[in-house]
Amino acid sequence: MPSEAHREKTPPPKANPPPPVYSTPFSRGTAQNSRSRFRSTNIDENIRFLEQDLEGTPVVEFPSMLKALLALQYLREVEPNLKRSRLTKEKGASQVSDAAKKFAERHYSALLKEAIQFCNDPKRSADLKDSLREAFRAKSETKGYSPIVRGLNSILCHFQNVRIGQLEASNDFVFMVNDPIPLRSANVSASGDDDDGLAVSKSATRSTKRKPDILDPSIRHLQGLMPENEHFGLDEWVQMICHQHDKIMAAHQKASKRGYPGTRLSWNDVTHCWELKSGKQLDEEHIAWLDKTFDIESILTTPEKDALRVAKMKGESAQHKRHVELQSESTSKSQKRTREDELPSASVKAKGRKKFKPDESSGNSGASGSNGASGNNRASESAGHSGSFTSVASSSSSSAKLSPKLQCGFYGVELLRSRWDRTHAIAILLDNGRLSLGWHDSQGCIGTASIDVVAQVPLLVAMIVLFQRFGKRMRGNAGWALQAEVDGKNLEYSLPDHARSGRGMRGRRLVTATPLVPRATEKQEISNFDLATIMTPGHQSPTREKFERTGTKPFMALTLLLAAPEDLIQPRCSHDLESVIWCLAWYITQGVEAWHENSFALVGGAKTQWRKGAKLHIFPEGYRKGSEHLWAPLIKFLIQWEPLQEMVNINVTPYSDQANMKLIDELLPYPKRSSGEEWDWMVWKVTEEDIRDVDRLLVTIA
């Protein structure tokens, strides 16, 4: 007998079996987060894609944008029931449009009137004007953030109780400096973590994450961040932001580290993003405009009457220049970035395709790097005052930073993808005292010509006052409800907070609607939804009608497939047995495409045609090698199965004599008689005279 040391031992079972593979990758429930093998874009390509998206941006006057926002607010919030479908007749649609235009004109005039009165009142506008003076005299860009925030919040405080026409203030947000950085835009590069991680990958080439300079978090979010201040109103929160900003940031960092739900600031909590740029101080003569008396004519015509024309010309020039550069890039043999020797050595790396990291969402967007192949001279264009959202080509300098216009485009992408029902986003740029607004939605971007916030400060006030009167729909939160009727009850689907839309940058959007999964797997699971029912809330078990006809169409019985939707088919054991037969047919044929797609009726017809065309001694095209011995038994079984199923479906019920008489009485026609009427043959009786002698003799013998 062998010793214990030499005895063969059974290997222990594997402690870690291979994980199951689901139809959607684990913890990646949306198509935009599906894994793929390679990312087809690098930093410079992503920047170029966004440039191309913004090249055709239409530019409108700033007052026209405010009127358009008012008209949209009328349709979405003031009179939402007046919205018509696409099939609305021309007359009805024109009436709605006229009503929205009249509403916009009336309330725009009221807004501008209130803003001018506010700016001409030295006492009421003192905080705003002092803040603007301090910001535009600041020696550095960052030192101008806090004064701008103080000025914007002063507008909110002064107009919080003012009713303008039909619009009342919501007072549900405040402005705050985004420093330290509670919110930032994610990487453009293929390296780095998702925007939820807020971590920069050290291996990313020029992957500096950018951040908005000013945010407008909701007061509800601040109350969740600091529950001890739930009783604070707008004035108290403004005072805390101005004088105790560090305390708010400390509470945010503490809550983020502990992972408290709902306390971490996300793009979903923000409505508008502000990007501030200051390349030089404004001269005192320019700042002196704040002390002048404003009127409608002066703020709409000074200091540049042709700002819109200049913006359009700049946009057309930039678009033409970009087109020429793209053509030169396609014909160039060298992909080396210009001024590469001026970049830090750590940032000079070979360009190429990088593997896609699963932690990075495909919809992320951010600001990093630049397209060095686009030239050296466009960096100076970003300092211009055109305000055009089409002049974004200046972002593609060899510098690692993006232009302000392009950065606002990335903020628009971040806001659009922050939630699944986000309809639009607004990004605001304040560049050297000139303010412009960009409206981003699923169709693209609409920009405005810039205004001078010093000489046209009432327009700035009107914009902030209008934002203060926006409801949820005008803040981009559509509030759509996904409802379904189950067992006569209206139910509403709930989506997780992290569910996002599929919007993203060109080149980073998912092409296929089916999430990609590894093809070589050791283990898979298929969920069985046969006879599936939906649980009614409040019930301990699903309501089963016993007539459900859900299942895998290639394997379902023909009776279930060919039945009309209103027919009630009682499930039988024969249906399960027939499913085994069709599974065998699927195995031999290696799948028939017509059995998988289309409706139940079409699949049932395709399976019926296949059964009639199958030959006993002819193998199907593309059959599985090694299954030849199963083909003949399958065909014989199908030939015998059809008549058996017809007999199963025939209900044979034994009838008694009384039931037969009742059936004859109900179905056979006979003359109708009135109630109580008797016919002669019904009351006739046999008498002695009616009996024949022969019959009498037969009765006697019996």
C-alpha cells in the first residue's frame, strides 16, 4: 500500500470560478460605458472634433438671446399646455408663436427697465459696481473671481422679492467660486480616470483637467452639505459664501472623503458654468462707464455698434482657416507638432492609439492639450473681443491650455451628459470685460456676440435676474416621467442617479447600440423570461393569468407564436416538449436568422415554412458537423408531431341523452309557436279504433 506521501491526491476545487458574463458588462449599465478594445482618438483629435462641432455655431445678438430664452420659458413653464405637436396646423402654430413673442417682448422690456433703474440707483447698485471695479483692477485672474461672485450674488439679493410681469424669483441657487476645486471637467486624453474620480493620471500626455471658475450650486445641495444651516435663506448663504467660503469647501471635502450620498457636488447640481479670463487690466477711463447714467439706447449701442458683424466675420475667417489647415494635415507626411521643442520634455511623447480604460466613461469631456498641427498664430486670436462662438480655432495652439471658447464647449458637453433627461446647458464666458453666452443642446450650440459688462452692465443684470426666475425646465431638467400601466395601475419607473445621457464629443460617442462583451468566455448566464409577469406594488407575489406567451422565439411552440394577441392560450406540457424539438433543430442548423428577429407571427410563419421545406435525406445548408445522425429522427418527429397537436387541440366532450336533445332543440330549425299554443299532433292519443288487427295480434303474442 503506498505511503501517505506518495498517494495521489485529488486536486482541490477552484476557489474562484470565472465570473458570469451578462448581456451588459458588469456595473456598466449604459451603452456609453461599454467596453471596447481600443480608443480611436487621442488628445489632439478630440480637441479638433470639438472645434469642428463649434465651427458652424450661429451667433446672435445678446438681447435677442434673452428674448429667445423668455419665449422658451413661456412655452416650457408659463403656458406648457400651449405646446403643439409637429402635426399642428399652420394657423395654430403661428398663434402659439405669436403669444410667445409677445410674452418675450413684454417681459424683456420689463427686465431691462428694472435693470436700468437698479444700475442708476447708486445705493442699490453700489455692491455690484464696487465688485466690478475690484475685479477689473485685479493684477491676476484668480483675484478677480471673488469680486465677480460678490457682484452676481448682490443682484440675486436685491431682486429676490421683485416680481417682473408673470415671473417670480425662485431663489434656489447662489454663485460660488470653484476654488478649491469641487467640480472639474474630465480629461480629453485616453488616459486618466472618470470625472467622478477627480484624479489626474500621471501617464496622461498633457492631461490637465480644467474647471469652471464660477458655479451656481443649488441651495438644496448646500443644505445637504451643511445640515446645521438648513434654515438659511438666500441672504445668509450669500454672506457665508462671501465671508466663510473656506468653511463650505472644508465641509465639501470632509463629506466627499466619508462618501456621504448626495453631498458631493456634481455636474448635475450645476445649471450654468462661468469661464473667466483676464489678460490685462481695464483702464480707468473704461471703468468710469460704471458711473454714468444708463438708458436703453446707450446700453444697446455702446461701445461697439457692429459687434455682431465683427463676430460673424471672425467666425467665417476662422472656419475658412480651419478648413485649409485640415486639408494640409491630411496631405502632410509628418505628424510632429509645431513648437514641440518648447513643450516640457515630460509632455513630449509619441502619439498613437491607446487602450481604452474601463473606468473612463465614453461620454466624458474636458480640457487638456491642443492640436499642435494647426499652427502657431491662432493663440493671439483668443484675446480678441468679437465674442463669437465660431472663433474657436485659436484653441489649437501648441500651448497645453485650451482657448476660453473651446473650454466652454467642453463644459456644455459635461452639463448635457450629467443626467439622462438634461435638455440644454448654458456656458458663460467673461473674457477681459466682455461677456458672451453659449446655449448647448442636442442640436449643437448657439452663441451670442459679446457685450461690455462695464458699459452695458444693465444687460448683465437682466441676464442674472432672468436666470433667477428660471424653473426646473429652463434649468435643463426636463423632469420626464417614465410610466407604465400594470394591472390597471399607473406605475413610474425609477432611474438611478448615475444614469446619464448618451451625448458626447464626436469621436467618443458609441457607434453601436449594443454593449460590447468579450467573445471568448468560459461561463455565461442566460436569464429565463418565459411566463414572465410584472409584480404589482403591494402584492406578495406576481399576478399570474396563466396565459402569458413570453419566451425565446426560436424555441417557442408554433401554437404560441401563431396565436392572435387577444387569444388566451392555456400553457400545456406539449408546448414545453415542442420547445425541446426546436432546440434540437436550432442545434443542428446552427441557428436560423429568420427565427430570431421580427414579431411572434413572422417567426412562427418562418418556422412553419422551414418545417414544410425540410427534407428527410437532405441536410440543411450550414448544418453542424457531427449532427448528421440527429437529422432523420428530427424530421420524422416533426412529421408525426403536427397531426398529434391538432388532436390535442380538439376538445372531445361526452354528451348525455338530455344534452343531445337540448343541442338538437337549440341548433336544429323548427317552426316557432307562441307560448301556450298546442298543435294537434302534440295532443293526439291512440284509441281502440286506431289499432289494427295485425298489431293487436302482435301485442297479444308478446
